[in-house]
Amino acid sequence: FPLFRVKSWADAFGGELYSIVTKYSGSLLLQKKYKDVEPTLKIKEVDGLELVKKFSEQMESMLRRKVEAVERLVEAAEDADLNHEYNSSLEFDYYNSLLVNDKDENDNYVELGDEFILEPNEHFNNLLVNTTYSDIQLPTNVYNKDPDILNGVYMSEALNPIFVDNFERDPTLTWQYFGSSTGFFRLYPGIKWLPDENGVISFDCRNRGWYIQAATSPKDIVIIVDVSGSMKGLRMTIAKHTIITILDTLGENDFVNIIAYNDYVHFIEPCFKGILVQADRDNREHFKQLVDELQAKGVGTVNKALTESFKILREFRDAGQGGLCNQAIMLITDGAVEDYEAVFEKYNWPDRKVRVFTYLIGREVTFAPNVKWIACNNKGYYTQISTLADVQENVMEYLHVLSRPMVINHDHDIIWTEAYMDSALFASQAQSLLLMTTVAMPVFSKKNETRSHGILLGVVGSDVPLRELLKLAPRYKLGVHGYAFLNTNNGYILSHPDLRPLYKEGKKLKPKPNYNSVDLSEVEWEDQDEILRSAMINGETGYLSMDVKVPVDKGKRVLFLTNDYFFTDISGTPFSLGVVLSRGHGEYILLGNTSVEEGLHDLLQPDLSLANEWIYCITDIDPDHRKLSQLEAVIRFLTGEEPDLECDEELVQEVLFDAVVTAPMEAYWTTLALNMSVESEAGVEMAFLGTRAGLMRSALYVGSEKISNRKFLTRKDKESIFTMDHFPLWYRRAAEHPPGSFIYSIVSEEDSEGGGLPKVVTVSTAVAVSVDGKMGIAAAVGVQIKLDLLQRKFWMAMQQCSALDGACPLSCQDDILNCFLIDNNGFILVSKRPAETGKFFGAVDGSVMTQLLNMGMFRRVTMYDYQAMCKVPYHHHSGARPLLSPIYAFLAAVKWLISDFLIFLLEFNMSSFWHSDNLADAHKHKKHDTLQPCDTEYPVFVYEPAIKETNGLIECGDCQKMFVAQQITSSNLLLLITDATCDCSVFPPVLLDVKEVKYILPCAAGTYVVLNSLAHNASVKCERMRSQKLRRRPDTCHAFHPEENAQDCGGAAEVSVSPMLLLLPLGLLLQ
């Protein structure tokens, strides 16, 4: 087969294509316009270290304002308590957020439910709020007229003026709140709180991360649970719920393990034998699943379990591991304990470094003195739990004990939480899901007479959306591929453009179970020696270079970049900030000069828009500015209509300059559109350009109703516009190709509207400028064309022959040839069989793809995804049991109602803004395969542009298969011609399969086995969770205080439970 002919076809097609896309995009005109202004341009190198320090200082001062707001609230609350005298018969009406605006049948407001004006507010995501007053939320299991509640609510009324004043001083503040140790939650601005579908409000501020972290120092905890035969039935259900409630009080600065004992002692996760693991969300969920499977049998001997626990705690303490602060053992038993005194004598007395908390399960009081003695002689607390309704209040007691030393000292530590999700928004508008952090501080009783009791009144907090922080690291300063990210002292991601906290289950978006414990090393996975991670966790300032592979277009393509990472800590917080700039054009900033008058004229052209997520001007603080788009704000700022608008003058100057340089494009595109010849170029749909200042222009060549891809350049297609996280994909890909060369990108099936075959191709090229030997990317420009235009031009070119030959001896029309047009990642744009467009070539022809890989024309790049979700086959828990006994089935149903139903009503609606840790509920077994976090690897295939052409013969058994590959100039495309007659199916297809990473674990005999996928997830978790990664401990610790009243160790008072709650299980059964 004549190779010269393939080259002539490729040249003819390439030339035709180039003339169409340069003509309709206007790329040559735009390049000329930027070339003309080169003499007036300056290219400045960005100093990454200086930049990261500047951003960090701005973030610090913003966060400092939040801390000051919280400090004012703490001071007001403590003063109010000091001046308040407890009154057990206090009568007092307050705004109860569940009841406000509710009326009875006589049209009168119900008790505690007076009129409360609510208005939608953009600053609070358009929720209905009252910005002049706060209101009170109570969980269903707390009685709203309890004297303790009434006194606390009355005392905390003093916070109202402070809430309002804080919000006036700092309009960027969001929710402010006070969570009381008695269980009520005062929230500003006030809202109407909605119960869940069962009429229950399960949100309890005291088990939210911000409350627990502010109330206690880091803690190492071993939970010991009695699983002897006497614990069967309801006792076991209560014990399990108690463990789960304790787990919910732990966070990523705490360490934990769980030991079950009967005739012998076993760790409920055998893999965690003899150690403590970090109590991050992942590990807590893992423990909860294991707790659910515990069964009672045998006889209980507690002393071995206690011995084991003391040993682990001592080893961790001596090795400088774990939380290095509080240590405690939680003993959960129904009471038959003996032979324990010698264990305490040997391991815990006289220093009593480990507190022991005891939970007596059931109504039996015979063993109460023993169980109480254990707690009182080990600086702990004893409670008896006889119903599920008692669990929450009784577990909370241990927090008050651990907070005593801090309270007696009056140490107000400021805490910042890990990232968490605002789930109210999640329900209403999943796309703008907000990751938050909370700043919180404890509130103490300052009364002298109760000083030794160390009374914690509650915790004050305020939410900070992480996007607000990232606004202080403007996108335009970071270049085409740059970005900023934040991580915590534990190495977890707080914010990163590659963090994907959500996954799709069916049509619903849900947070991943481990969304807030994604480690920096799982996102920046090229940092194999964890040099970047270690430096950032240690709060160092510095920089580091790495060659990275950046997946784009949903992992189908990859950009090879050399990135410079600059990092520093944000002082006063446990966070570190990283700024990433890509080597080369990514480290240059272009500065142009133009007059406001000239620029303003060009800004007013109708085809122009600005990146609405970027901050040219601050529009979200003053309510009058909120309605303005960024473009309107910039224009008002420049015309002086809104002199009080605060704008980024450097960015506005860049926009003005780009508006002037790109202005001629509008007239150029308009003239073309008017003179378009219908036949020859039918299929060119639109032209567009974007500049580094986030300015975009576009022009339609067809009526808007005829556009094939309507999402393109709109918010519905985030990849195609400038966002806070990234430049458009067509801009990013063009920037990594030689200027003047076009990138052709087919819109894949899943992204094309209404599914079906791809219909359009996006074509783009970068516009570069160079000054003093430095090259910067000023803009990118392109067109969107219909795929059938490309296909028509392709088949026309494939028929051409030189005049000498006369008729073509062989062409793509012949059945013996297959002709393909593929892109630089191996995806098919044109094939004889239309069904193959958009597919990966290796799946269509494995033999030729294998040969291209062997010859080095393509190479395979292995990529990893440490945030994937994999299917775990559904596995039924002993489904036959209910068939054996109707009584068992009935009891199981009752148990479900009492436990799962009540407990997991924690899927609350309005509880929203405060760590909805219960969104991902591991306890609901679905009948179909469930998805679980996992690690995957997948291939990306990349063309090596140095090889312009190649050909060969493939031995296929009975025949030889010929193929020719030829690069198409000024593009990322290849022409591929193969023999259609030779069956080469002996070669398997080359697929883009995603594989779950199988981790190999050492076996007892020293051999290695690859575990099957069922056992594998637990084993990976085990190995990963066992390995103690580097982390930085919180700065402060309050473990003991000599003035502490250790005699206050429980057993006296009973908790008052709301009558409503006691009726609930019964009511549910009757429904």
C-alpha cells in the first residue's frame, strides 16, 4: 500500500481542517493583535513563596475576625451566667425553633411558638431566617420546660445583641451559635427547624465535632464491652448503642480501640490488636459495622480485658504515640465484675493516669456498688443505663469530667474543626454543596463556689465556608494550571480542587463516607516520600518541585506538568496553605496598560462576559451589591456609579487590557456570520475565546435553537468555563500544545445532551506572547463544530488522488480498508461505523493498538484514584432466621424499631449546618450492591508526537494485517488506515478498564497472598489504618487538675427525659 498516498491524504485533510478552524475562530487575527501589543507588555515572574505568605496572612486576618466574634460571645455568656441566679420554678417563654409561627385549631400561636418573622437571605443560601433574633432548638429527648433548660435559655438571651453586633461588624460571618451542656442549641440567625418525616428532631449539639473538640482535649480511649451470655437481648442492644454514641464523640485528634470480653479477650478488629487507631471518620464507621455484629455468649472475666487496655495505653504513652493527653477506659457491663482491684493497683495507682468510666447496663442494681467503686477510684464517672433513651445523656457525662481541668484553669482554647458538609444545602441545591470549618470555644461557669466542680456551660461556635478562605487566593494569580489548597494538622484535605466529596448513588448525590478524612498523600499522590505532606503538617514554610500527571476530562486524558509547590502555615490555626504553580508559562503574569475610557467602551460589547466565580469586585457583603454580576460590578466601579465597591485593581486592569486587545474579534466574527456559505461550511456552530483574566467572548454562526451542545460555556458545563478551581478544559489542553496547533476534543457520550452518539467537536488553540525571552499564554481561542462537518471533510480528502493516477487504485471507500481519525489519547472521531465514534480505539482494534504501543507511538500511563467508590456485593445477614421463628421475627422488628429506627433517625433535615456525620449510614443494608471507598488504578494512553508516522505488518496466525499511522499537522489527530480483511482477533482488545487496587498482605507463614475483593477492603483498611502517619498534635492539653473534685463521680442524679420520647417506640409500633 503506497505510504505517500496516506501522507497526501493526511496533508490534504489537515490543510482543509486548518483553514476552516483558523478562519472561523479568528485565531490568526487574535495572535496578531497580541503580537502588536507585545512592545507595551511586561511579563513578571511570580514569586511563589511571597505569594503563599501573602495569602496566608490574609487568611489569618480573616479567621482572626471570626475568632474575635466568638470571643465576644464567650465573654457575654460567662458574664450572664455569673449574674444569673438559678431559679427552679422559673417561668419563661422563648422562641422554640420547632414551634415558631405554629398555630392551634383556634388560630392562636402555640406555647413557645410566637410569631417569628422569617425572610429569605442570599447570604444564608436563600434560607428563611430572622437576622434580628436567635431561636432555640432542642432534641426530641430533652424536655423543653425542664428547669435547667429554662434557666440556661433565660441566661443566654444575653447573646442576642452580641450576635447582631458581630454580624454588623463582620458581614462575612455566617451562622453563630451557642450549644449548651444541658442540650439546647441557640442559633443566629433564627430559623424554623423542621423535624424529620417521623416528627423527630435528633440533632443534639453536644455530639457535634465542634462541641466535643472545644469541650475536651485529645484523648486515647479503649472501650471494653462485656459480651458474656448475661448481656443477651435488650442489654446487648443498649451496649451497642452506647459504644456507637461514644464513637460519635471522637474526632481526628483522638485515638481508640474496642475490646470485647467473655471467657477470653478479643479485639473486635483483629487487625488492630495491641494498638490504638486514629478516630477519624473512616475508622469510626469501620468500628460501627463491627459493633453491629457482636453477639453475647459465655462467661465474663473483666480483669484480662482491663490488663490488656492498661498495657496498650501505657505503651502508646511511653512511645509518644496517640493523643498524648487524656487517657481513659470505658467499661460497659451488666455488672458481674470481680478480681479487678489488683489490676488497678498494678497499672493505675497511685498516679491514676488513666481515667475509668463505667456504664452499668440494665435495671439490675446488685452490682452497682462495685461498678461505681471502679469509676470513683480511677478519677472517672459511673452511670447506669437501663433504656435506649438514657444512652445519649449518660455518655455525655464523661465529656464534662474530661473538661473539668480546663474549666478550673479557665483556659479558653480556640479550636478549628476538620472540613464537614452543610447538608441543608445538600438537600436543596446539591451543586453548591459547601464544605465548612467551625471555630469554637468553651464557655465556663466563673462562680467561685462551684470552681472545683469545673462546670462547663457549653460551647460557642461560628461556621466558615472554606470557599470564603479560597477567595483570598485569587485564581488569576496562579496561572492556567495553578491552584491553592488547605490541609489540617492531621494531614487531611480541608480544601483542594481535586477533592471529590460526593458520589452518585442512582440519581442522588451523596457525601462519601470518608469525605473529610482524605489524606493529602491521596490527592497529591506523586509525593511518594511524603516530603510535601511532612513539611506542611509540621507547619514549615518552603517549596518543592514535582513532575506530576494531572488527570483531566474525567480521567480520559492527562497533562504532564512540572509543578512548584509553595507552602506555609496559617498562624493561629491548625491549617497549612499550599499554592501550586506550573513551571514555564504558569509562573509568569502578563501586565498590560490601557486607559479606562478605551477599555470601558470595549467591555460594554454584548458578546463579552467575565468569570462569575472570580472576584473582580466584592459583591457578597453589601445587600445592594448582591444582585450585580461581576461584569456589572466592574462597569459600575469604573464609571464611578458605585464608589464604595471594593475591586481588585490589578485584575480589573488586566480585564480592561484584554477587552481592548480582543475587541476586533467581535466585528470579525459578525462579518463571517453574515457572509457564511451554507453548503461548504455548514456545521461551524460557534466561535469563542477566553483570556487569562477570566474574560470570555463568543459568537454564534447558527441560530441559538440549532446549537448542538447548549451546555457549552454555561454553568451547566463547569469544565468549559472559568471557575474558582480551574481554567476551562479547552484552555488548559491548548496551553500544553504548541501555539498555533489546534486541540480537537470530542464531547463524550455521557456528556452529550440526551446521551446517544457524540455530535460536536471542540477545537482550541493557545495564544502566546513573548517578552525578553519569557513566554506567557495570554488567551485561548477556538470553535465548536459539528462532528459531521469533520466527517464530511475527512471522507472527501480520503478520495483524492494525484492527477497522474486518474482514478484512485485504492481508497477509504473500499471494503478492504478501515480508515480512522483518532485523537492523541486514542479516541475515535471518525470511523466507517458511526457507532464507534467517541470510543477508545483499543477496544475496537486490539491488534493495531498493541502494535502502536510496542512501537512507542503510543504509551500507556498508569494513573491512580484514591477517592474511588467500588461496588461491594450485597451479603445478607442470616436471612433464614426470621423463617425459623415468628417470635424471633417479631422481636427483631421491635428491636429494629427501638434501635435502628430511633438511633438512625439521625438523618436530619434542618440540622444541616452542624457536622452531619450521620449522612452516610453504614447500618442500612440495601438489597443491592453497596458502594464503598476504595483505591483504583486505570490506564491513560498518550501519543508521542515525536513519531510523525509509522507502519507495519501484524502476524495474525493465518494472515498478516497491514496498518499505516500518519500524524495530521497542526493538530492532535492521527490518520490510521488498517487492513479490513485479515481477522486479528487473536489479539485481545486494549481496554480502559478501571481496576481496584489489590493490596498484598504478609501471611503468617511469611508468604504473600493477594486477597479476594471481599476480604480485601477490610485488609486494606487495616494495613492503612495501622500505619500511623505523621500528624501534628494540637498545641494544648488539659488532662488533670489538683483542685478537681474526684468525688463527683456519678450515680446520684437521674436524667429527666421528655415524655414524648418514651411514647415514641410505642407510637411507631401502633402506626
